Amino acid sequence: MSVKSATMLKTTYREAVREAIRDAMRRDDRVFLMGEDVGKYGGCYAVSLGLLEEFGPERIRDTPLSEAAFVGAGIGAALGGMRPIVEVMTVNFSLLALDQIVNTAATILHMSGGQFNVPLVIRMATGAGRQLAAQHSHSLEGWYAHIPGIKVLAPATLEDARGMLWAAIEDPDPVLIFEHAMLYGQEGELAEDVAAVDIDKAVIRRAGSDVSLITYGGTFYKTMQAAAELAKDGIEAEVIDLRSLRPLDNGTILDSVRRTHRAVIIDEGWRSGSLAAEVSARITEGAFYELDAPVARVCSAEVPMPYAKHLEEAAIPQLPGIVAAAREVLGTHV
Amino acid sequence: MIKDSPRFEPFSQKPISLLSESGEWIAPFDLDLDEAALKGFYRDLLAARLLDERFIKLQRMGKISFVAPTAGHEAAHVGIAHAVKRGHDWLFPYYRDAGMLLAFGVPATEMMAQMMATKADSHKGRQMPSHPGSQALNVFTVASPIASHIPPAVGTAISMKIRNTGQVVVTSFGDGATSEGDFHAGINFAGAQGAPIVFVCENNRYAISVDYHKQTAAENIAAKASAYGMPGYLVDGMDVLACYYVMQEAVERTRKGLGPVLVETQVYRFGPHSSADDDSRYRPTEEVKAWKQRDPLMRMQRFLEKRGLWTKAWGDSLRNEINEAFSVAIKEAEAAGAIPAEWMFEDVFKDMPRHLKQQLERWRSELSG
Ligand SMILES: Cc1ncc(C[n+]2csc(CCOP(=O)(O)OP(=O)(O)O)c2C)c(N)n1
């Protein structure tokens, strides 16, 4: 990311997303935000708090409670020359708009012979950890990454929470941004005048030579912690933050695995048919002869996300499981 | 009791009220409920209110992570529960219906255990608080995705019609829910196929922060029924007897094979949307105060008092009795203990498939290793 100023500001992931929306609204009057409770309420994760006061109800639009309608209307507004940002409360409720996303937004440029493109950004929360049970807590971004015609982003860091949105708005195609629900409170520092970041490259967040830990979004910090844990035993783990789930950055993944010869993929989605499965397949296709151990995956238990805290914690990837999987591929498992 | 000629006109401009604010019987027909029945309505209203208060207390104590307050909706809850045949008809409720389930006969211990997710929870710790249900009592488990329970409710009603069981379905939802495709698709389907179902909108004028006028340009929700080819009744949702009598007529009408009905009960949510909400952000406190003046419990109390059926002593003893029963229920629910984490692997399928058995085994060995 290009940093123009050295002045660093203390902020949170939530504020970084809000700042990104504010910045986009100021830069381009075609940009507007719509969704449920984005106005006075400030969004169900308080991301848009204060924006109604600043930009007014025409540009911060509370909608009737219909995901199909406001996502579909977002597509239409994009066709009509606007640059909408649509907020869906969670990926779980985006399923009510699945037809609009998959059958319309993702296909229409291609089916119309290139005539109608959809410059639409849809933001939504994803993931577990807030005791909201199965119908609020799943990680379905891997599903969306299956669909040609939409770009799928998963900002894990504050820089990406701040920088990906403008790049997404400038993109001529529909872009889905997945904000893990447990990241909103993440604190950190951000340069005062950050610029847009690329939205098609993975980034090595920690360099290491012994094993590649490949992750994104909600499991990113747990994976960084696991790497720190492994370092105590002299194991140098490389941590790759995928950032973009479609397109996937093969180059960064394969380069890393060719150096470390071992890979563990950490993904809060379910194992079967997952994004982790896709990454694993690419490693097998592109670096099979470089591998010293089978690729391992740490995913969620294949059950609908339970409500009770200890059940929910047991169902999703946690630090000990990530550390154990890394040790296993290194053969240092005890 | 079933009247041959209907008592109520659909599509009225003003909500149907049978009790005045001061508790006078103002209906154009004679009251045909006995004393015990009338006192039963009050008892259930009070129980619903006290259950809500208890849930909120438990949430503040940290024993519940979340609650959807129900105060202000009690007249609709109790009116509905009394109009259907318990254990025979089906309910497809939503998350703000705890009082309805209690009045319908779901045991308090089960309600408490669902909120606290202990071993006594029939949902085994898998549902959020305020998402109860009971297979034994034909109460479908509450869905989080708004309005998603409406098409299944219609399908269950159609199964009753096909099998000629004489049962009906009542499904309830908020005003926000009427914007979802599932509402429109479901109610249209019910109309087209003559399903024995009553749709009840508990219109509290807000969907979290979004007020009614942002939700729809329609004057009221009941009016929407006409486009789906069924009667729509607009009811004062603070008047338990109006809710009951209208629901009773709607339920018996649909039971007779005359097709579905839409009922709108105009209620108000006295509390925040949920324990995670601060409602002062989006609605004026004067509005809340004004609606609290119309408390459904107070109206029923005044009505009973005028008939010599309510005394303070009786009210107090009833309150103590209900509170005591809830305390016992909480103790029972807590005594059941915590749910073993490995229960999460059960019920994904009726029989646990191979891959889940493997995951369970691996999970156990990781725990012990
Ligand atoms: C499909 C879907 N979208 C959004 C939500 C988030 N949400 C939960 S409750 C609610 C408001 C529902 O309002 P209403 O139907 O009027 O019922 P009330 O809560 O007022 O009783 C919303 C938007 C959800 N649960 N499901």
C-alpha cells in the first residue's frame, strides 16, 4: 500500500471502513450507501454511524427490509450511472439476494455481449464468534468465490478495510467485500492519508521459511498468533493473507510453498468444497513436486454453527488447532 | 364458539377495538366469555409481561447473551394463543412471540432453558435466545432470516388441507417482514391454493430503526390482503379481546375451508429492538411514553375491575405465583447443566454420516491429545 504521509492515527477496523465510505462519498457524488438500518441506526455493526448526519438521507438510504430488492436495486442504480455501496447485514442474509448476485450481477455483462456492466460494491459481515447461531454466523464467502463474474474481497487488516473500498468502487465489475464480524473492534494505526490498495494480490504478512500458513479474513489474526507461538520453538512460519478470494493470487501462494515446502490453509468455512480446498488443489497442481508433506487444512466443523459459546468456539478454527496442524506437517507433532 | 355470520368487517379504516381505553366493553355484540376465561386472559397477559421482565433480568445478569423484548405485544400474543386449538393447530411464530408460546402451553422451564442453552434446552444450545419452538406442541422453531418461516407455514397448511385434518396454521411476523419476498410469495401462494392459514402481522411500527413509513407506502398492512384475494383485518393490538375475537373468527373461517386471512395487530414495542439496541437513537421517548399509556395489561385490568373481577390482592398474588413459577423454572433449567460440546455433531442429519463420525473422533482425540 502506498503511504503518502507518516502521520499515523489510532483507529479501528470499523472506523477504517467508515472512513473509506466517507472518503468515497466525498470524492464521487455518484456514490451512495444503502441497506437496512444504515441511517440513524448507523448500520448493524455501527459502521455508518454519523454518515446520515453528514450526507443526508438521499445518499445514506435506509431501505425496506428486502435483501433481494435493495441488492437488485443496487444493480439497477449501477446500470443507471451511480456507484452504489450496498450493505447487507450478514452474508447469511445475502442468500435472500442470491438470485440478484449470481444470476444478474455476475452474468449480465457476459450475457449482454459486454453491453451492461455492473459497477456495484456489496459489503457484508461474515463469520462466527458473536453467539448468533447458524442463521447469522456462517462463512459463505468461499461459495461466492466460486462464481465467475464477481470479485470477492476479504480485508483482514485496517489498511485493507480502509483501502479496498475505493479500489472496489473504481472497479467496473461487481465486487463483494466480506468483513468478518469479529474484526470490527480490531484496533491499530493507520496513516492519515492512505491511498487505495490493489484488490487482486495476496500479501505475505510474516516471512518465514519452514511452513506457509495461508489464510484470510477472520482467521488472519489467529494465524499470526499461531506463527508467533511456533516461533517460540524456532519454527519460522510464513503467513499469507489472501485478501482477494477471486481472483486468487496463485503466484504468491506457489512462490511461498516452493520456498517452505509445506502448507497449512486456515479457513473458517467448512472443509468440504471450500476455498481451502481450492487453494490446496492449486498447490497440488502448481507445486506438487516441491512439497515435503501433504497440504493440511484447518476449517470449521461441518455442522451448522451452534449458539452456545463453548460449542461455537469448538466449531471454528482456534489457535491450538492451527499450531497443531503446522507441527504435524513439519513432523514435529508430539 | 363459531358464529355463522361474521362479526367483523375486513378492511376497516380504523382498527377494531372491543375495549375502550378505560376498559368499557364497546363491541356491537354481547360478550360470551365466562369469568374464568376472562381472568385467564389477564393471567396470560401478566405472565407474558413477567416473562419478558425476567428474561431482561437474566440478560443483565449475564446468564443470557441476547433477548428480544416482547412488552407491548402481549395482547396479540394472548389473543392468538387463545384462538387456536392447543396441540392441534400449528404456530409458525417469530422471535418476538415468547408470550404467545407461553400462553400456548410451552412449559416455562423449556422457555428458560432455551434462553440459557442448558441441557434442558430442547434445541440443544443451537438456537439463539428468543428463538424457541416445540415439536410436541406444533410450534415451529423460530427462524432468524426475517419472513423465511412464512412459505413453510403455508406448506404445512396445505398439507393439512390435503390430508383433511381440520387443523389450521397461524404464522406471525413484524411489519418489516412484510417487505421480504418470502412474505409476498408465501401469502400469494396461500391465497391461490386456499391454504388454511392466518397471517398475523404484529405491526409495532419499527423494524429495528426503520419506521413504518420507510417500510411501505401502504396505509396499513391489512390492506395488502385485498391484492392477494383474502380478507384483511386491522385490529387494535393493545386490546386483548379484540385480538382474540378477530383471531377466533379468522381461524374458524379458514378452518371451514374459506381460505386464508391476514390480520394486522397494531402493537408497540415498549423496549428496544433487542438487548443490543439503543432505541433512543431512532425514536422519540415521548412516543414510547404515549404508547405505554395504552398498555394492554392495564386496559384488561380496568375492564376486569369494572366487572368486579380484579382486585389488587388478586393481582398481587397472581404476580407472586407466576414469578415463583419462573424462579423454579430457572432453577430447573440451570440444574440441567451445560451442554457437552460434542453434541454439536448430532442432528446435522437424522443418522450421523461417516464424515461427521470421523470429524467427531478427530475432535475427541485433539481434545485428549
Ligand atoms: C433476512 C433478514 N434480514 C435482516 C435481518 C436483521 N433483522 C433482524 S430483526 C429485523 C427487523 C425486523 O422488523 P419487524 O419484522 O418489523 O419485526 P420487529 O422486530 O419489529 O418485531 C432485522 C432487519 C434478519 N434477521 N433477516
